Amino acid sequence: MIRVVDYGVGNIQAFLNVFKRLGLPADRAKAPADLTDATRLILPGVGSFDHAMTLLNQSGLREPLEARVQGECVPVLGVCVGMQMLAGGSDEGQLPGLNWIPGRVRAFAQTPASAQLPQPHMGWNDLQILSDSPLFADFAPTPRFYFLHSYFFDCADRAHVAASATYGLSFDCVVSSGHIHGVQCHPEKSHQFGAQLLKNFATT
């Protein structure tokens, strides 16, 4: 069962709709008991880093989520702010992140190469695939995905960068470390490429 972690932010239904079209069983996880049957986990997120971390910390889901991901190695996919939460922290706030993939979340507005560009980075952009991550099985070399964000993941270990995109600078937009993955783009809004990525995550 694919479980989408419902801790108060993120468009949960959009993910469930994609998985339904793909014929893959998926449902929300709103309580710790909902995580027990998860074979895959989606950690969505929108809004600010500290707000999302606060809601997760207060939801009662963080400890059992960490037990399943870190203790039992259940694959997880963080999406948008959910990806940023995988880092150690963010320049957007003060709270520590999950630190499942070492790195720091940076602001486009504070990066010289992108500071003069419209904020947020919004719309379709090409990905440059940099690794053989299972997320990209059967993909074209430069798939297009939908983005909406003002902050980006700055990965500490380049070996964990699975794909990049360009917005003034080349930034890390997909990270993978073993069974832990994060995507800054929105696969649930990215038509066939997004559906393929979610299918790959669920089945490989």
C-alpha cells in the first residue's frame, strides 16, 4: 500500500488521483496506525519550511514515520517542501529538518545567479538526469516537470543528486540516497512524466 502522509499540508488528493489512474493502491496516512501497512511513503509539502516542520512535529506522525523510513527502510518520496524537509535545515526558517539526506535549503533570491529572476520559480522546466536512479527508469534524457518554489535543496554530497534543473543557476531538483528520494518539482501536476516518476517510485 502506498501511503501519502497527511499531516496538514500538501494536495493529498492529487497524488491519490494519479495512483488511481495508474491502478496502484494508495491512501492517506493521518494517524500512526495508517503507516503500518505502507510499502511506499509520499511526504508532500507546500508553504514555508518551518510551518511544514511544525505541523509534522505536532501531528504525532514524525516518530512512527522515522521508524518506518529509517528503522525499516520503507522507501519514501518527499515532494516540494516535503523534499526540502529531508535536509538538515533551511535558510527560510529556524527549525531543523529531518536530515535524512544531508544538505541545506537555499533561497533563489539570495543567490546572485538567480536573484534578479522572477520569484518564485514557476512553470515548466527541463530536468537533466545525472544518475541511474530508479525514479527515471524508461525516461527521455530531458523530461519536463512543473515547478513552483522560491527555495532549492543544496545537497551536501553530489553522489546524492539524481537530477538538476536550471533557474539562473543549476540547482539540485531530485535527490536520492538509497531508499530515500526527494523531488522539488510536482510530479502530481506534471502529466505523463510525473505519472511515470510516481509509477517508478511505486514499483521499482
